[in-house]
Amino acid sequence: MALLQYYAPTVIITVKTASAGPGLVCADSAAAAAAPPALSDLNWQMKASQLVDHGCFSQARKERLARVCFDDSRGLTFVKNYANRVSSSVNLDGQHAKQYYLSYGAAAAIFKWVDSELEVVVMHNSLKVSVFSPSSCLSIDATSAQNLELVQPLASASARDCKPGVGAKVGGVGSVFSVLKNTRTTGGTRLLRASLLQPLRAKATLKSRLDCIDELTVQESMFFALQRILQKFPKDVDRVAALFAFKSRKFVGVAAASSSSCRQSRSMGGKVSSLISAIIMLHDALALLPELGDSLRGAKSSLLQEVFSDVCSNPEAEALRAQICLVLSPDVLLGHGSAIAKRNPCLVVNAGVDGLLDVARHALDTTTEAIFALGKRYSDNLNLPGLKLPLSVSRGFYLSIPIADLQDGSRDLPPEFIQVTTSRKMINCSSQELISLNERRGDFFTQCCRQTERALEELCDVVRGSLGFLQALSESISLLDMMVNAFAHLANAADENAPYTRPEFNDDAKIVIEAGRHPVTERVTPGAAFVPNSITLSESASLVVLMGPNMSGKSTLLRQVALAAILAHMGCFVPAQAASFPILDRVLTRIGTGDDIESNSSTFMTEMREMAFIGQNATPRSLVLIDELGRGTATEDGFAIAFSSAEFLLQTKAFTIFATHMPRMAELARLYAEARVLHMEVEAESNYLRFKHVLKQGSIQFDHYGLQLAKTAGIPDSVIETATAITQKLDEKEMQKQQPENAQGGRSTSGSGSESPHLQQAKQYTDLKEDAQRDMWLMQQLTQLKQTANSLPIEQVLQSMECLREKYLAYNGETDLHSKVRRV
């Protein structure tokens, strides 16, 4: 549900009462299938009804149903009645019903809304039921999706200033979605967006997708052939199964319509036109399957083989197409179906399909011919050469006579002409005989429309018997569109010097990216090639402290590592020379700054909330990216929080890249073997910073780069001079503070006089921290000894205390052990 805002749902259903729980239903099937259920993933800790009112879904229709509509028992009954047991992957009996009772309650609400609002019923065997588990996907919370610009660029709308769905264009230029989006069908685009927001974790599925891209990059003839064929498919082919899964609850009988035949034509035309559009879309898709099968024949990858066997070579496809061609006339199948259905729905069905329809159609044609014969008789006998027989919605056929034919009004109308109306140049009228023929024609038209609709409904019932195949067709075309036009196209279109390569998945808990690039930035970098960088994270080196000035490329490096991992878990090639990943469970980020006015949160409070979410959800299989934590508060407090947060992430063993401007954070590498320090290379030339964007080992080589960057940005020289003088005074004061401590003969905290004050302060902090840790260790050991002393001989107690004394003195070199023991 955290990512539901990115799916732009059309209808959101919640419980009507204000005390509603966190249940939320999305009537958009694609969004409902892909939305994660964890409410805690949201930035707003609120209930679903409050979330809807919060404005995140301002363009969606909000529906509130009574709590009784969320009955899980009724929902389970509905699902059992309508589920296709062949295509569904869920056992609907036994323990499953108890485990997913909330899902069945939501299903009951959807069925209730569909029945009452859409006035349709769900057909039996029309639902494909499957269980979505958050553990089956790489979890990406909404904040991380925005920070990484997955479907919406930060430049167009920030996560706080313009939430998705509120004036922001999802998939705008500058997002990862815009780089990948080359799909031709609506279903392929939806699947691409869902895959980007919720990548997979199943190794077998990822391997089949990567094998497919491998084959399409080698077999170029197959790749281009599939691209041409997919472009011919109906754009909304993913809706084929949905169009036949519902049936109108009202059988629209023409007898209840107006007595006017033309009005009947318009009312029936809309009903028949909707059926025709669905059938024609299905026919066009089925007609392309033989050509698609020819292109896939001989494919080696399992994914392409499954599409060929499940769809292209399925005998149901040819049987359905033959049945459609038997019922519908050739003119309808040639693309004129909607126009014919609106103009004369009686001509939609082939002759010979329905005997009663043929008889009614013949009578209708005969009556229509009699009407035109009556008009010719009036024209000849009454000397009215300009007489016409227009067709009106309200009147049916009527007589239209030019005033000039009546010698500019000197002649009178014949007495049998009635219902006379006069316009500027024409006289419109009718006759009793014409009215009688119109009524007869209306009766025959009623029978034609009723029989035509019945024939089309019978055809739809035949199609509904193959709903399992239609679902496989929709899913296969959408998947093939994403694989060919998005993933394979991206790999084939890449430059030789900036390739997209196949990622590997390892069991060694190691992230390795060689010459990785940012997929969006490399496309928009003007005038210069993107500088690739390599990075490695593992269990033995899980934390990287990344240092460097602003604009040196730290944030870009953080994002490109996350995007490479996400693309790999989508089953797509990654922008790198080589890449290897473990199966990750989460991508967690704390990137960017800004106040959140809606939640009354300052920059620092926003940082803390995001870090709290990371701390609650990080695991050894998570990828954590943190950019400049602690800069929203006092320097010392910010450093303490950043240092402690890094230590916490080291304990969780999550793969972490921690970008910072605080030089004291480099001390993590001295304290912990799992921590490393890297920096983005920058050269200072004549007080000018030259950014190399190259990742290097160790800490950055000079301090106060912020002053040089400020000068480069055009800050007045007087301000720079004053800032430089203040910095020098602060450094001198820090040095003077360190000198008395070193002169006392205590442990050195500065090493050599050439070390910067920041490094000296960091070492002092870590030394004090080590002392505290040793004291805590001693306290724990003595407490344990005190608890067991009563049950041990005095000699063993004394021996244990002597061992503790030796260990402590070896660690600390101090002689105040007795005072510490007395405190215990």
C-alpha cells in the first residue's frame, strides 16, 4: 500500500465508519495485485480512511461501504464461486481461508461495489486467484521510490511538494521508468511499472528473464520480428479477459425502449457496439498468434518457450477465431464494426447464424423498401421532384419537401400530409400510411436487435468458456512486450563503451559492481561521458563511508548502486561492465533534505523519521543508502547520531553506503574491520575545485572544501575571507585544546601534530568510547561472578577475580581496578 499512490487507482474503497481499521481496497486490478499490504511502509502513520482523506489520491474516486460489506466469509464464498481453479495458484480450502481473511473481506467489498455500481455480475471461472506475499518481492518504500526517481523525477515534483497523483506526471522524463518505457501495449507498461516498484526475489524467474534477454540480444532477427509483431497487437490487449469476465445484469430489451425505430437503433447500437469492440479486439489478437508463433519457434529460453506453448500453439486460439468468423460479418471484422453497430446493428451477424434473425431482417428490409416506394409514389403522383425521406431520431422516416416545388407557396399541400412543420426552405410532414409503415418497421427492428444481441451474447458465452486462455494471452503479451520492447531494447541500444550486461546472483552475500553507471544521469549528462565507478560490499565489508565535497558525485553513486540492484531484481541487464548481487529483501534510503509542512516536520525531524524506519526494517539482506545524515541539527549532535547510526547498521550487517561531509566518521574504519572509507576524487586548482567523479580509497585529502566550493559559486570575496579567518581561528582553538591533554602524559589522541583538529577530536571520541566499552565489559563480568559466588568455593572466586584483573589491565593499562570492583 505504500506504493499504491504510484499506480493511480481509479476507485478506492474503505469502511464508512470513522473508526475503520487499516483495510483499504483498490478497484484497479493491476494496482491491487501489486500493492504491498504493510501500512507501516508509509511516511504517514495513519489509517486507510485517513490516508484517503489526506489528499494522496485526489484524482481517485472514494467509495465508503458499511463494515458489513467487508465480510470475509462472504468474500471467500464469492472467490470460490468465481475462481478459475485451473489457472489459480491458491488452494481455496482449509487453512488458507483463515490465513487470508482480510483479503477475502476486501474481495467481498469489491464484489459488492461492482454489483451495485457497475450493474454487472462476475462470470464463473473468470477470476485468477493468487497470493501476493511481501517476501516474494524486493521491498521499496514510497520514500525510497521517490528518492531514487523510479517513476517520477525529483525535478518535476518532490515527494513532499507534489505527491504522486496530485498534479505530477508519473513516468516523466528524468525517471528510470522513462528510460525503460518503450512498451507498445498498455499491459506491458503497467507490468513494467509494477516490476520497477516491486522487483522479484525468485531466482528461477529472474534467471528465465535474463536468459530471454540473452537470447534476444544474440538473435537479432527474432528481436526485430517480435518488435514488429507486438506493434500490431491491440494496445489494450490486456483488457481482453476483463471484457468477458463481466456480464450486464440487465438484459437490455428493445421492447422497453422507445417505439421509434431510430431511437431503438441508437440505444441498441451502444450495447451491441461494446460487445463488438471486445470481440474484434480478441479477433485481432488471435489473428496475430500464428505470426507470433513463427517468430518464437525454435526459441531456447524457457520464457519464450512458455509463451509459444501456452498461447501460440494452443488449440483454443484457432477454435475461438473460427467461431468469431462464423458469427460476425466480414465487414465488421475488417475494422468497421463500431460504425456498423451504431448505424444498423442488425447487419453485424452473418446470415444463417440465427433463423429468427434472418426472418426479422428480411421483414425489416421489406418494410424499409415499402417506405421508399411510398416516397417515390408521392414524388411522381404529386409532382414533387425534390421530395426526400430523411430519418429522424424522434419521428422515424418523414417527408421533406422544398418550398420551391410548391411554386413558392402558391400550391397547397395535399390533404393526406399531416404533422406539418415549416423551416426556411423546407416543409417537413408525414402521412398516415408512412406512420403505419414506421411502426411496422420499428417492430421488425426490435426483433432484429433482440436476436442480434442474443447471438452476440451466445458468442460471448463461448468465449467465456476459454477465460483461462484469455488470461494467459493477456499476461503473455504484456510480459513479452516488457521483455522485448523495454529490457531487450535497452540492452541492444546501449553503446559498446557503455554496455548493459547480465547481472549474476550469488550465495556469498556480496554486492560487486564493476564500472557501474547511473541509467538516467548518463543520458542527460551534456557534452561529457559518464564516469563509471566500481564498488564492493560484503559481509566482511558491509559499511562504506563515502566522503567528498558537494557535487562530487556521492548522491549519484548511492543511487546508481540501488538502481543496479533494482534492475537486476527485475530480471533486466544493468548499466555496468559486470555485476553480482545476493537476493536482497529491501532497499532503504535516506536521501535529500527539506521540511514536510503537511506533517509539521522540520528537516531534522524528517531525517530522524526516515532513519527510524530504516532501523526498524534493516536486515542483513537489505541495501541501505544514507546521504548526509545529521546535517539538520547542531554539529556535535548530528555527528553523534550519524556515528551511532552507522554503528547500528554495522551490527545489523546490512549492506550500507553512508555518504557524509563529517571527517570524524572515518574513524569507523579504525574501530570496525567491516567498515571502509572511500572518497570522490576532487582536485583543487587555484582555489577552483575540479571534480573528477572517480571513487578512491581512503579519506578526502584536504579540509574546508566547502569554502572553495562557495567561492566557485560566486559568494563575494569579503564573505569568503571572513569565513576563512573564522575557520583558522576555530582550528587554532581546537589545537590549543588538544595540547594540554597530550602534555599530561595520558593516552595520545592526536597521533602527530600534522593531524587535523577534526581527526584528533574523532580519535579522542573513539578512545573514550573504547574506555566505556571496556568498563561495561568489566561490570558485566563482575555482575555475573557476584551472581554465582555463593555456589562456588572461595578459591575459585578469587581466581576468577584475578583473571579479570589481568585481562582488564592488559586491555586498559590502568590501576583503578579496585575502585571499579567496589562499585559492583
